[in-house]
Amino acid sequence: KVNDHLRYLLLNMNLDYLDNVFVPRNGIRVTSNVEYSSLLLASDINYTRFSLSADYYFTPLRLHTLRFGGSFLKTYDSPPFYKQFIFGGPQEFAGADYMQINGTKFIIGRGEYRYEYKRDVFFKGIINTLIDPDIFNPINHATTEPRIGIGIGVMFTSILGPIELMLVRGDESYQERKGSQYLLHFSAGMKF
């Protein structure tokens, strides 16, 4: 049982210039969050969580849309496990199962291609990579090797939002090298 008494300040910044909420074709979205907890706030734990994510969509040809995105996630001052970053699934990292990846620092890069087959039917391909930010620091050594995930799928638009079926391939474990895995993901509705 966790009995931490947490008090923290939370700062959110969202910038959204996407042309469509359900199936964006052009625009940019940037989100940033900072969560700060300290003894100065009468909290039991000192930690800071920082995340910055950006996605850029553009449609160079009428039926072909590209998405390039990335995220930087980092915690400071050794937060408890439940305050680390826990993520996965095709919307966050294609190749990983839901909540399969956890840790305190990540850089994620993502590329996506989407083809509009019919007005409400799209085919898509995704490739993403996950690296330890210390890979760029010559003094510290990276704690993990870069990981890559890929996926292909089909998306239908409906009055409830996108309905997607994705086949993804990634690592069986993101803590150590164990081999690869294939996963089939189904999602429906909007992620708010």
C-alpha cells in the first residue's frame, strides 16, 4: 500500500493547429507537461516529471498524408515507480503492448504514412524508435540500446471517431533483449 502524501504543481501547455481532430491532414500539435513535487510544498517526495511532445502532419499529395513526431520524457530526483513514465500501444509506441514500457527517461521518434483509400477508409504504416537520452552524452553511457517498432493497419472513420486495426512488431521486452513479438491492436473512439 502506498501512503505517500503528495502535493505538486502541475503546468500544462497545449498548442494545437491541426485541421481535423479525428483524421488530421495538415498542422502541428505540441504538448508539454511539468509536474513538480517538493518538501517545500509539504509533500513526502521530491521529484519532477517533464514531457514534451510534438506532431507535424502534412499532405503533399491529395490522398497521402505524412506525420513526423517525437517526444522527450524525463524525471528528476528518483520518483517512485508509479510516477515514472509508463506507456505503450500503437498510439504511443507501435511494437509495444499497452503499458509495456516504463522508465525515467526516453526520447521517442515516430514517422507515419497514411493513404486515403476511400473517404472513410485509410491504410497506414508506422515506424518509431525509442532511445535513452544518455546515448548523446559522452560522459554517461546509455542504459539501453535503441529500440524500433513498426506497424501496418487500417483505419475507418465513424461518428464515434476512428476505428483502427493495427498489426505491430517490436521487442518482447524493453528492459532486456529477449526477441521480438507481433501484436494485433484494436482501438475505437477518440483519445482525449
